[in-house]
Amino acid sequence: MSDMYEIAHRVLALRTDPPRDVVVTVGVPYEEPTGEWSCPYRIDGLDGWEHERKVSGLDSLEAIELAMITVRAAVTGSHEAREGLLAWDEEPAGQRPRTVYVSVDSARNLAYIAMKHEIVPGEARRQVVAEDIVLDYGDAGQLLGLELTDAATLLPAELRI
């Protein structure tokens, strides 16, 4: 890393062969000559993110908020995350909110909640049907997504678009 003074970082595991670390770092915000505030950040281990970047806001708090939003969008939108290859190994199971992708077909009263950005045809190897819910599992037993066949009743209000 350059001369960024680190205030926060997280190490994610990239489940490749061989496994690698993805290190996300956020630096101390600083005031620019223009009066705006900038907050540096860096994502090491993801292709295309191997150098320090910054975002600017009206004050130091907005700069930090924008850095966090940008880092989250970059990590969750990365090819590695969409393929389900990123994990936070220190995370206690079920203790951290997950990004999910929701699609709703109101006309047919259906909703699909996916655990990753894109599920390719044939990726779901097993389905379990339980009343108004269909669970899709991948070949390693991981939950890929679930279909709600009565979305009006079952889809949580927080996920309604």
C-alpha cells in the first residue's frame, strides 16, 4: 500500500485454486485544496483494483460513507463475488447480512431471491419444494436461491420493489 493511513480493513478469502486473499482497506479522509473531503480506499486481490483510489464528499463523514458504498459495490459486483468465490472466513455463520438479488413477477405472483448476481441455466442441481417455496441448490449443496410461488404473502416487505 502507498502512504494511505489505514482506519479499517477486512480480509476476504477468494476460493480459487490456489486460494488467495482479497484485502479491502479504507484510509483516513483528508481535506482537498478545493474544500471537498476525499477518502482513499484500496482493494487488493481483485483484478483491476490493485491501486489506491479515492472518493470525495462534502465533509469527512460523507467521504467515508461514499468510500464504504463504493467498496461494497465493487466487491459485490465483481466477477468473483457473482461466481460465489468470495467469503469472509472470520465471519460467524449467519451473523452478517448478505447481499441478495430479488426479481418479482407481480402478474404471476412470483418472486425469486438469488444468493448471487447470476445463476446460469443448469447450475441448480437439486430442488426442494415445500408448500409455496422452491429451494434451488448447487452441486456442492450450497443454496443458490429460492422461488416464492405466493410472493404477495411470502416476500418480506423489505424486499419488495
